[in-house]
Amino acid sequence: MPTYIVLIGPPGVGKGTQAKIIAENTGLPHISSGDLFRENIKNQTEMGMLAQSFINKGELVPDSVTISMIQNRLNAPDCANGALLDGFPRTPTQAKVLDEMLVQLNGKVTYVPYISAPSDTLIERLSGRLTCRAQGHIFHGKYNPPKVAGVCDLDGSELFLRDDDKVETVRHRIQVYTNQTAPLIEYYRQRDLLVEINGARPIEEVTSDLLKVLGTKQE
Ligand code: AMP
């Protein structure tokens, strides 16, 4: 049966960073709804234009757009053994839809690691976060600085501050998370899938706990 990992946690907790590492360790494709939207915005697709105004305000993109984007991605051949989902589902409604999509794919949600951290930590991390233009690799001015300022260590592209990582938008995103996404915690707890991990620690410690949860040996 395919393995589907749903990584949940507030914005800035390190989901994206951890997802990239975990995807490499498990060989599962990393599906980040935020990255998919940003790619569509960069390529100025119709979907990208539609999503952009919501994203820049820190609001959720409407379900009609988000769900079909994820459904297409999960049906791609590289997801035959499952996937690591980062940023989707973001509401209990999306979680129900995901359950239905996975039934169609003869699977179900296998693990739900929930990475948590206090709001102050999230604001500090997000407002110092640097994202790579080419592939979305993530750095931080203070906690995970690139070797050369402004340049991605991994692919040499420019690092930039996402529009939605500006302090005012960050505060709003955390509020949206509390109102709309936090109920997911209960959804998965009731299904006995949730495992909480303290995200207010160095990257390596969080990774090590995640790999333990997933039952994968660290390389
Ligand atoms: P992220 O990179 O996960 O922080 O996502 C960036 C932005 O993309 C979010 O603030 C939302 O505007 C939008 N987004 C990402 N995933 C979803 C989703 N599952 N549902 C609705 N909007 C989303």
C-alpha cells in the first residue's frame, strides 16, 4: 500500500525544510501546495494569477482551485508509492476530500506528524526566512544562513523574502492558521494518526524525531 505522510504545523515551524529532508530519506515525492502555487505564479498561469491575490494577503486559496491542483499532482506516476504532503490539507474540509482521493488511489493517510512551536518563534523565523528563487530551498538569516549572502547553497540562485513573509502578513497567516487549520489537529487525533513534535529546536533534532516517527533509519 502507498505511504501518505501529512505534515502539519503552523507557518514558520519548519515544515518545508523538514519535508525536503524527509522526502530525500524516504524517496517519497514532496508535494508542497505553497510551492505549487508559487510555481504557477512564476509561470503566470491562470491558476497562479487567481491564487496570487489570496497568497499575498495571507488568505487561503479557494478549495475549488487547491483541491484540483493536489488531485492532479497525486495522480502523477511518481506518486505511485505515496507522497509527503506539506501545506495540504489545511482545513478539515480538505482533509475529508483527501481521504476520499486516497481511497481512489487504494491508500490512506499513514502518518501525521504535527510540528508545533510558540507564535513568537514562528514570527521570528518567518520574518528572517530566505527562499531560493529556482527551487524554493529555505534558509534563514540567523538560524540557517547560506554560505554566501543572498545566494542559495544548493543551486546558486538568488534568495529572496517572500511577500507573504513580511511581518504584517505573517501575523495574519498565523491567525488564519489558528482559525482554519488548527482544527485539523483534532481531526487526525481522533483518527489516532497524530504525533506531536516540538519544532522549537534545531533542525537536526526535529528531523531525528520525525524519522523516528516514520520508522525510517537515519543515514
Ligand atoms: P505555504 O508555502 O504552505 O506557507 O503556503 C503559502 C500560501 O499558499 C498560503 O498562505 C495560502 O495562501 C496558500 N495555500 C497553500 N496551501 C494551501 C491550501 N491547502 N489551501 C489553501 N491555500 C493554500
